[in-house]
Amino acid sequence: MKKAQLKTIEQHDNVSLYSICFDGNNISEYEDFLMKFKDNSTLNQDFQRIIIALEKIIDRGALERFFRIEGKMNDRLSALSLDSRSLRLYCLRISDQILILGNGGVKTTRTYEEDETLSGYVMDLQQFDELLKQAQKNGSITIEKNMIVGIENKVFEL
Amino acid sequence: MITVTNPLFRECLAQVSEKTRAEFNLSFEIADCIDAILKKKGLTQKELARRMGKRESEVSRWLTGRHNFTTNTLADISLALGEPIIIVPHRNN
């Protein structure tokens, strides 16, 4: 069982970006994604486009059309990717104003399920999504416009 | 509202090249324009796809703002929407 907390990455009038931070890790999953690809010369342009997309999302909102729907019918898993390119960043689109960023990588297989690393990132987010729904139901967290309230000391067990 | 920013994310954004940013902005603005016309005319992505003989998933890719449009596709979309989506300024010599 893994313990995790939700870390605020960016908070603005329109949107707040969060990421999952696993117990024992100094950085969140999204920051790990940034560290992995920021100096990768081969994927540099794709990486840059994904992060500018996030800049636009901060400005405009996490609108459904900006994302590629992944995962299952009952989860909120989405990905930021580029047409016919392999780099993708997985996330949970909670609303137009709240986005939880996960990790990501290069998809070289037909589906993410065939890639152990990517399916690990996806499963972490799917499990986290379930825990978030439960926490909302039992009132330990609340969602208020662009903020998730009650996460400061909240530990999620995945 | 307290604004929070992430130093690593901001550092990565600062490294985005001018060319990548210019390309991205163009794709993004085109997507915004298509979306606005669809809303104005009460059309769905499915209907646009039908008019163009394309799959709905293709239209949905265009609207992400990260699609690299060809002039051919832009012309087809304009015709299907019945409105220009790009206007090139005329230059007199």
C-alpha cells in the first residue's frame, strides 16, 4: 500500500493544478515528469507543447476539448498528448477548474495497458480518483470552485 | 485569491522556444475559432465530422488546440462550417 498526498502545483483564478506526491518522494508525479523530459533533446518540442498547453489551461480553464479521454467510463482519466506523437501526460480532469496532474512518458505500444510504466501511472491516477470520490462523499475534502479544500494534512492510501 | 506558482514548471515554460510558442498559439487560436463557430451555429463535433466525412475523433483532435493543420484541412473545415476560419491580409505590392 502506498501513501500519498495532494500537492498544489499552481493556483490561479480560473484553474488550480494539483499533483500526487507519494510518501518518501521529494517531488510530485508531475514534477517527476518535468524532470524526466525537460532536457530530453529528442522529445523537447513535444514536451514544450504539452507544457504550453497547461499554460493555456491555466488561462482558459481545463475544458474537456483540450484533453484526450483515456481510461474507463467511470473515471476522470485524461491525457495531454499531441497527434501521432508518443509523449503523453496523464491527468484527472475533475472539473473545468481543477486538474490533477499525474506522470507520463513515451507510449510505444498500441495501448497504455501494454506498457508497464505507463499503466502504472494510469492505475495510480485511477485509484486516486476513487479515493478522492470517497473523501468527497465522506466530507473529508470538499471541492469549492477552483480549490480542493481539506488536503493539507490528508493522507491517501492507494 | 492567493496565486501559487511552481518554480520548476515556470522554469520549463521559460525555456519554450519562440518558434514552438508561435506554432502552438496558431493551432490553439484556430481550434478556438472552430469551437466558437460550432457553438454559434449550434453544431456538434459529430455534425461537423458528418459534413466532412470524417470520424468524430478527428474533429475532437482538431479542437485540442495542438493539431498541426494543413491548408487543405483548413479549407475543408471552412467549407463545412460555411465561414472562414483564417483570414490572410491582402498586401498591395
